[in-house]
Amino acid sequence: MKKHKFTIAIFGIAILLMSFIFKPKPVNVYLIGDSTVADYTLEKDYMQKKYPITGWGQVFQQFLKKENLKNLHKLIKSDSALVIDKAKGGRSTRSFFEEGRWKEVLETLTKNDLVLIQFGHNDAAKDKPERYVDIPGYKDFLRMYVKETRAKGAIPILITPVTRNYPWKDGKLGSAHGEYPQAVKDVAKEMSVPIIDLTSLSAAFFTSKGNEFVTKNYFMNLDSAKYEAYPKGQKDNTHFQPDGAKEVARIIYDELKKINKSY
């Protein structure tokens, strides 16, 4: 009887060990980009010095829960995924590379990981030469990120820059990004890369909510004395409050589901 119980115990332990050995490791989902993507909770004293500013990457993990990954099974070949947000405020395709931030990603990037690439806000800043990248250079850096991601056996996904909260005309939100969204589309087509046209998608979504609602609830337009970090209030139509970031992250997830169907 004791021998029988011992055998059962050993068998149970063996099954448990096998489940650990053969359990697929989480797929890392790397985010590279600028302040609209960044995770501000990684900065010191976020609640006192930065809150409520929120990048969409900061809230993206909640859309990659186990029950949601079944909708992304071709893109994410695991039952778990970990968002690694390497985006940083003020960075363009060039400065992100020159500062060694891309090198940090490459050092840990492995087969079947995802790399979501969204730049453009700072590339267009002609008045800031440390950031500025013209359209040909922008395309070259995007090509480099795609090539080096693929060389690691990982999956690149290009994203056009999320819209700012202007220009509004006749109740419709347009684009303030000039030729940069089209440049992303050109590279995606040239290199057969999955793409999310976040410029158009975010503009359409915000249009559906209306200028007044979006300005007050989604972007960093804050009343004075409401938040510790902004005692004088804030007028910022580029960066997001938590609700705005969540809606953009939702758009990204929904578009990944569409990419998954045709991948």
C-alpha cells in the first residue's frame, strides 16, 4: 500500500515537472517609440511628479491577458505575453538608436518576440536638431528596425504616429504629422511588414467622441490644483490621460487581432 502511494506521488511530481519543462515561455512584446508610447510608472515618483500622464504602452499589458491571447495565436505563439516598454519621451527613430536604446532591445530579443514600432512625433521637429529626421532618413531607420528585428527571428509591426488633438475642422480631427504616416505605409508595403495606421484610426475614434470630450478626458488638459504634479493646470494636446491611453491601447489590440487573421 505504501509502495503504491509512493508510486502515485512520484508520478504526480513527474507530471508537474513535465508541465514546467514544456510550458511555452512568455512571448515578449517590445514597444519602441516616444512619449505617447512610454511607461511613466518606470520613472521615479510618478504619482507626485507626472501623474496623470500615461503612454498607451503603459496600459497595454491588460489587453494581453491569457483569455485575449487566443485572438492573437498566430502572432503570439504562447499562452502568455509580457509587454516590455522601451519607449522614451522625446525620442525619434534616430535618437532612439544613437542613445543605444535599440541595442538594449536587440540584446534580449529572441525568436517569435514582437516589436511594435511607433515614431514620428519627434522626427518631424525641425526646430530640435537632436531629434529631427527627414522623411528619407525616417524611412531608413524604420527599415533598419525591421531588418534587425527579423534577423533575430522576431516579428516587427509598424505603427503610424498616434494623432495629436489637432487640427479640428468641421467637427473632424485631422492629422498634424505631415508626410510621416505615409512614410510608414511606404516602408510597410516595400518590406511586407504588418502595419497599424494609428494616425487615421485614432483620429476617427476621437472624432466619434467629439472635440470637447476628447480634450477634457483623453488629453492632458487639466484644471489647476486637481493634480499634485500640475498645480497650475496643464494644456497639452499631445499626451494622454489614463482614459485616452487605454482607448489607444485598445485600438492597437483590435488591430493586432485583424493582423492575426491574415498573418
